[in-house]
Amino acid sequence: MTFIKNTAENWYTTSSKSFVESLIPTNLDFTFEYESNTVGPIPKLSIWFNNNLIYTDLLRSKSKFSCRLEPGVGKQKILIQMYGKNESNTIVENNNIVNDTFVIFNNFQINNYRLLEDYNFFENYFVYKTYKTINQTKPLNGFWEDAVISLEFDMPFDLWYNRISKANKNLAEPMRLKTSANLESLIKQLEVSLKKLV
């Protein structure tokens, strides 16, 4: 990737607002992947965005759901729930669970940010509640009973996430010390850093 320094600087100085806006997506590309085990009647999994149902289906052994979301005004909220599990969905022998119905999250992604891999972010910003107790618990990477996990965030998502996530600090700290004296060198160093994140 090579830019002509004067062209980029001219574009930025004459139209900095549109330059910044062109770098920040206004929509949200959302992906959720899971795998599950089921015994007995099959529970359902539903995904909601800003109180609108965007996906619902019976649990499958593996599933991937992707879509483009159009945010509204103010706080945005994505909610995923499993419901319909009952006693017949768990097989117990000699007081030991020998087979169970559960869901394991494999991927929760917004605008290509793999949020489950950012452990600090997942633990601090996702809200997890079980229907049995209706109490908030530490976020789990799946469902073992009827439960809901949600994330509330501001728009633009990319700016909000990068401001609060600690996952990008190693990249951000050295980059803030760089100058644009040699733009091509800066871009090459950024490309190398970004490849390490992928």
C-alpha cells in the first residue's frame, strides 16, 4: 500500500471531516458463530438488535449468522438468548450429568473485531443473565441453561471500541509517537503491526 504524501495531506487538510468519516463505517457488520449439543426437545437461539428480532432458530450442531445492521440513534444493543431448555434436556445418571444441552460461542464479531478474543473487553462489557435467577453473572462463553448475553455500545462502534479496548494498546502506544515526516515508512510499519493482529 503506497500513498503520495501530498495528495493525502491535501485531502486531509481540505476535507478532514469527510476524510475521517470515510474511514469509520456507519453500519455494523455482525457475525455470530456457535456450536451446540442437544438432548431431548431442542431449545431455540434468538438474536436481537435494538429490540428488533434479527435471527431465531432451533439450535443446530454448528451455525453461523452474519448480517449488516443499521444503527439507530443513541445507545445500541445486541442481545443473544437461548430459551426452551428444561429438565429433559439434561441426562443424569448416579447424580452425574452424562449428556446435556448447551451452546459454545465460537465467534462474536462486529466490524471485523473478534470480541470474544478480547478477554478483558468481554468480561467487562458483556452482560450475562440467567432466566432462573435473573441475576447478572460473570460473562460465560456459552449457554448451559436458559440465559441471555448482551452488549450495549455507542456509535460509531469502531471509535467506541478502540477507545475502551486494552487489546490495541500495544499498537496504539508506539504509533502515537510517530511523526508524518516519512509517511511511507509510517504506513509500512502500520501494515506490519496490523498483520500481527490478524
